[in-house]
Amino acid sequence: MFYPKTPFYGKGLLLENQILKVNSHELNKLLPWLCKTPRTTTYRINTLRTSVADYKLKLETKLSALYGSSAPLVYGLKEIPEMLCISPLDTTTDNKYDDCRKELIVDTSCGAAVLRGAHIYAPGVLAMESGTQLHELVNVFADLPGKCKRGTATRYDCNEKIFIGVGEVLMQRHQLYNNKEQPASGIAVRMQTNVSGVPTLGDLSDEDALLQNLPSMVCVRVLDPQPGERILDMCAAPGNKTTHMAELMCNRGTIIALDNSASRVRSMTEKLANYTCITAHQFDATKAWDDNSDLDSIAPPFASGSFDRILLDAPCSGLGNRPQLCCNIKQPKVLQSYPHIQRNILSQAVPLLRPGGILVYSTCTVTEAECEEIVSWALRKYTELQLVDATPKLGAPGLPLPGLEAAQCDLLQRFGPSRENRMQNLDTVGFFIAKFQKKREIS
């Protein structure tokens, strides 16, 4: 059946040529990989509230109830002891397309969530065939061209719809489409199987554990926050890395979390409420440095040398997110806008870091311009910065680039389709991590 081989549907070379300009030979591997689903599911356990062993038992009990003797394996990694991984299911049975079933159409963002183990919520259902009954099994497709009209009652005739699995109907057409004043909410289709093999658990995130991508956890482990330190999270929303820092610090020290969006800060505040070491502010990180501020201020802007460690998880194109069935970036100029923002924020981070301090730069994207090129630029512009090893090492080295020595590329981490990934059989999203240290003395 049809499945995309590039996330840039209808845009082709216009955008593909912007991703890897120096290492363009890697595109043949990278583009299909971005469309595929990461097969490993990862949870981060809040060790301030529960133990990894107790949460492992909870996951195993849930999986056993759902899948019986076919339940996937739950296991940990010594490099990230607070993480649990769930292996994929066998995809050779029970998820096959059956032409006798009716069809249900979702948009590509909903389809991507389903492939990662979600059920289908009412707003995501674009089309359901007339006569579909409660608890009926349906073939679920994602609409790649984006031409399916919401509320369509006939079979959607399209050669580029993507079969993603089989689900059980929990809401009928009249519940989904007949009340425009109060749109339907809740789970409309409970997925029975999907073609990715990712277990359909929904989101079990709670105060004890969080569904989180592996590289995001690696990123905070690379930062290595210590109890009692003063740390800045420059682009903190939604706050998942911020809370991870607090947990590794045993909730002792000072973490200041910034985000430019008032709504994101409001949303983040509830998540941060149980962590006394975190203070969140709505603030533009490109204005975070001001030497007229007090050195011990907990409100931005901040004076030079205010922080022991800084995390700059920069705004980016997000092209590392998987599966990308259809990228929502339409024009090259959108891609080209991100490095400018990233450099502006990094320019604020460098003076805010104390001598000897650690700065981690990360993105959830795969473009050279937002990853290795930013590192090369930073090392040229700021002679007080030096690259240090981004351990724990679970990703591949950075891509070769003019201005970066091979030894420097080895210090970086790039998560992608490379065979050099150090992750055993783990399959995750695209991501990039660089770790800098500010020299104590500038030669």
C-alpha cells in the first residue's frame, strides 16, 4: 500500500535541497526515515515520587492486560537510569487491511499520533462512512493530500491516503458532526492495532512518569545539572526538560525557566508547581543579558556570569519529529529563518555563563544550518567557548562540515538514520546536541 518516502509532499526538491547542503548524499536515507515511526516508546520516571521498578511493574501490568502473552518487553538503559523503554509489537499479524471493513479518515497530524500509540480523538476524524456502527472495526487512513472534507460520508477516493491501522468505533457520525456549537470531544476510535508496531497505550503520562522522546532525556543528562547549582533554561516550554533537571537536582538549587509565549508559560506553570527550585517567566530570551542587573537576580534580564549551566533547546524547524507524514513548512524562507533566531539567543547565553560553566545547545531538527553550522559559527565567534564530549553518547557523531574538525564532530550527537548510532536497537526521533564549556581563562 502507499506510504510516503519524503515528508515534503508536493514541495519536493524546493525544500529537500535545504536540509543537507554539504552532506546531500545522506538525503536518500534521511527522508524516508523521517516518514517512518520510531518503534521504541520511552517514559521518564519522576524519581522524586516513585521508583523505576514500581513504574516498570505498572507498565508491564497494563501491557499484559492489553496484549497477554504477546506483550512487548519493558526495559531500562544504564546510561539513563530514570528511563523505561517499551519494545515494538510484532507487526506481521492482526493489523492487516481488510477491504470488507468501512474506512475512516484522519488528518496527517492525527495519523502520526496514532502511529506513535495514540487513540483517535473526535476532532481528528475527518470522514466516517454512513452506516458505521458503534464498536465496528474500521480501516483507518491518514489523508496525505489534505483534500478530504470534514464530515464526508462516502468512501474517500484517493490513491495517496495512508493505511495506518484498525480501530474500534466509539462515536458515530451524528455525535461527531451534528453539533457545531459544541464539537465532540474524547476518544472517537480506540485503536486495536497500527502498522508501526508501537503499542497503543494512549498517553499514560501522570505525575509519576512522562512519555518523552529519548534524545530529550539524553539532552538533560548531557547538561548534567547538580544539586545547588543555578541553571537557566532559555526556551523552556513545555517544561519537560525543566522538570527533568529539577528531578536530577533532587529539587535543590535554582532553575530559571524562560519562554516568550504567555500562553505556554501559563500552561507550563501548572506542570512546574510541585518543583520548588523552578521559577518561570514570560520573557524574550534574545534580551536575557543585561549587565545592569544584579548577579543574584531570579527575574530576567540577568548579569554576566549568572549561571553554572545553561540549556538552550532552541526554537527550530522541528524536522526531526517522526513520523513526518506531511511537513507543514511550505517555503524555504521559513527554514532559513531559524538559524538567525538561534544565533541571537546563543549570543545572549554566552555572557550569562560563568567561566568553567556548561552550555548545552540542542534542536529537534536535522538541518545542517540549525545544527553543525550553528556550532561552527559559535566556535568562530566566541573564542571563550570550547566543545566538550556530549556524554552519555547514544546518538551518532555530527555530520562533517567545513569549519569543524573530525574530532569536534565526534564530540557532538546527531540522532538520525546513521548506522553509527550508539543506541543498540533503539529507534527514536531526529535530534542534535552540542555541549560547550566556557574557558576559565581566554588565551
